[in-house]
Amino acid sequence: MDIWNYLEYAAWVLSILFAGFMLYDTVRVDTTYDNELLTSSREGELELTAERHEI
Amino acid sequence: MADTTAAGGEERLSLLRVLGPGHVWALGVGIVLVGEYMGWNFSVGKGGMVAGLVACWVAGLLYTCVAMIDSEVTSTVAAAGGQYAQAKHIVGPLMAFNVGLFLVMAYTMLEAANAITVGFLLDTVAGMQGHTGLNQQPFIILAILGLAWLNYRGVLATLSFNLVITGIAFIAIIILFFAVEFGASAVPLDFTAINTEPLPYGWLGVVASLHFGLWYYLGIEGTCQAAEEVRSPARSLPYGTMAGIMTLLIAATLTWYVCSGLIPWEYLGGSGTPLFDAARVTGSTSLMVLLFIGTAFATLASANGCINDASRAWFSMGRDRYLPSWFGAVHPRYRTPYRSIVFLVPIALIFALGAPLDQVITFSILSGLLGYTFMTFNMVMFRRKWPVASIKRGYVHPFHPLPAIVLLVLCSTAYFAVFLGYGTQLIAMMCFYIIASLWFHFWRYRFVKRGDQFTMPWPRPLGY
């Protein structure tokens, strides 16, 4: 066992933590908020409110 | 829940507008700079030292056209999805669906290639320290999952991180150049091969080298994907993109110069990490450490930017129902397209763990090339339907339609170059996109809300 073996184990642990966080948070958000709200984003909102494409 | 915006009295979630021109630069250059650290040198293997330089500059011309065209159109169509949103507004739904797929495939494959490189790099360093048989898998998986997590948590932190590590990777190339120029290398620069073996495989070798010459700049068009998250799209996107291509032209030329001068072309053409190897040739430990850090940072910055861009393209297609609308969700706290980010992780892992590097790179290049080909007629149609005097543009590129024509000619040459080395993959890729197009046309398009697709408040196109 040298430092590289320990780094391999550390990489596995960190990978599991990152994956676990994302999956947990995704499930938590999906079960907490209404899907209509989560998918309410609309393209071009800034253009409609702030910018006018006219010369 | 405080992080929502109200539009017309209705509570809505949207991506956060927090980015500036520096972040746009970091996104574009961050994705690409890894091409200076690995991959471009196969062009030298295909055609020799001179062919490598020709490929560097011809591809540079191709991407300067891409940057100019992209800057004009994106400064007007400021939406996540970049070229996908452009195609939707200017060409039509089927083109938009294909462009969206080109983007997702190009960036996801590039992300996988970067993760493979991280594993290879660590294996090299472990080998130099006497450790043999390093298991690369946990490091490949960690690179993808760690960066996906960063992307999941917010775009500002993601691209600020990219700004720092991309800056360090770029400065490392500059330092190597000056160090070698001012005599810090134990081995002097040697360009005698330019006279003794100018074109070992003739002009066909020059054409073949163009395939890997693209690697110097592949992905600069990714700046467009930040369109919906920059504070001022009309200003930041052209500024960040044009600054990015200038940075890359400098970095690419310096890279060719240092590597070709230090490493014989026969070895350079097969190197896995050419800049790192050039630093090893100098005999300077500090340069070696610096270029190792540069290689690692460039690789991580590229993977990071690819996750950002692929998820935005996937998210935009979901939002328009080109894909299931489930993918068009925004995280209520982090304001990122979190479902798209999570969904693309296993796809990147499958390619990173199960496919050889050159195949993954080739699929990425091919998808990118298809996207560049689209840009040529997209630009011509954009100027015809909405002439310069009809709508406000953040940037108007000069000499139209010359950049579009040059881009089309160079794309055609690059297809031929790819066909010479990877004809089967080229045909397989085309078959994939044809089948996907049939699926979209005969099945998926019925779910699209057709009236909602055109979101830009532009006047009616000329002739309609």
C-alpha cells in the first residue's frame, strides 16, 4: 500500500459522496416542489422585458 | 422560496443572470485549451512538422470564421442552447433538433475524453514515482462526478473556477515559451526537419493533418451556451468569444513552436501529453511540475465547460418539448438545469469507461464539424431574413458572406480529412443522426408546442 492506493480509495469515496448528494438533492427537490414550477422557465424572457431588437 | 422571478404575475424559475465577459472567455477557452495540451500533435504524426503548422493556422482560420459568425448571431439570439436556439429561429425545427444533438454529443464525448486523459495523466505520474498498475477508473469517475456536482451547485462558482484554472493553464504555456526562448532548456530548439523532411507524406499528409488541427480550437463556439446566464448578452458574448479565439491563436502557435522545436516530429506525432513531454525534455523540474499542473487544469476546465454546455443544450431541448419536458427543469435554489446535468452523467461515464480515446475524440470532432457546417447556411439565412438594418445586433461581422464561404470550404476539407482516417465512424455518425431525425419528424414533433418556439421579439422576416 502506497500513497496511490490511498488516493484510489479516496477517489471512490468522493465519487460516491458527489453522486449521493446529487441524487438525494434531485429526489428532495422533485418531491418538495411542484413540477409546473420547476419547468416554468421560458426562453427569451429578458428580450421581452428588457431589450428591444429595433434600430 | 425566495429565488423565483415573477413574470406577468406568475411565479417562474429561470437560470441566473450572473456572468460577465470573463466567464464567457473562461467557458470558451476552458473547453478548448486542453487541445493544446493533447491531441493536436497527431496532426504532426499525420503529415510532419510543416503539416502540423499548416493545420494549426488553417484550423485557426476556420475557427475565426466560426467565432465571427457565432458572435453576430448569438448577440441577437440570447438563449441557452446557443446554436440550437439559433437554428430554431432561423432555419426550422428539424435543423434545431439536429443541432441540439450535435452539441450534446460533441460536448459529452469531449467530457469523456477529458476524463480519460485525467486517468492517463495520473497513471503517468504514478509510473514516474515507481507505482505500477494504477487503477484509473476511480479518478475518471471522480473527475466527471466532481465537476457535475460543481455544475449542479451553480453557474457562477463553476465558471469562476474555470476562469482561474484556465488562466493558470494558459500562463503555463507562455512561461514554457519564454523559458525555452531564454535558454532554460537543456535541449536547444531544433527546426532542421523543416528543411530535411518538410512534407514526409506529401500534400495528402497536410490534408490528413487537418483532422487533428481542429483539436487546437474545438469548442470555442461553446461560449453561446452561456447566453441566458450572462448579464449583458449583446456585449459579453461577442467580447468573450473574440477574446477567446485570439487567446487560442496565440496559445496554438506557441504550442506548435515549443513542442516541434524540442521533440522530433516522429515522437511528437504519437505523444499522449505533448506540452508535458516538452517540459520533460527541457530537464527543468519546475517546468515539468508547471506543465503537469497546466495539463491537469486544462483537462478539468474542459470537462467542466463541457458539462455546462451539454446540459444547457439538453435543457433547452427539453424546455421546448423537443425532448421530454421533464429535462427543462430549473433547480429552485441553485438555478441550474439540474435534471439535465444529472441525466448526462451516466452517458459520459459509459463513454469514458468503455470507449477508446481516439474514437471518442473522433465522434466529438464529427459532431462539432456538423455544427460548423450548419453555421454557414444559418448565417446566410440570418442576413437574408433579417438584414443588418432590420434588427439590433451586439456585433456585426465584416466581409459577409466571405467567412461563411471560407468556413464551408474548410469544413468540406475537414470531412475529407476525417474520412481518410475514420471513414466508418463518419458513416456511423451520419446514420445515427438520420435515424434520430426520422424519430423526431415522425414521432416527437407532435409534442412540441409550435407557437411557443419563436421567442425573440423580432420583426417579420424579409419576404414572409
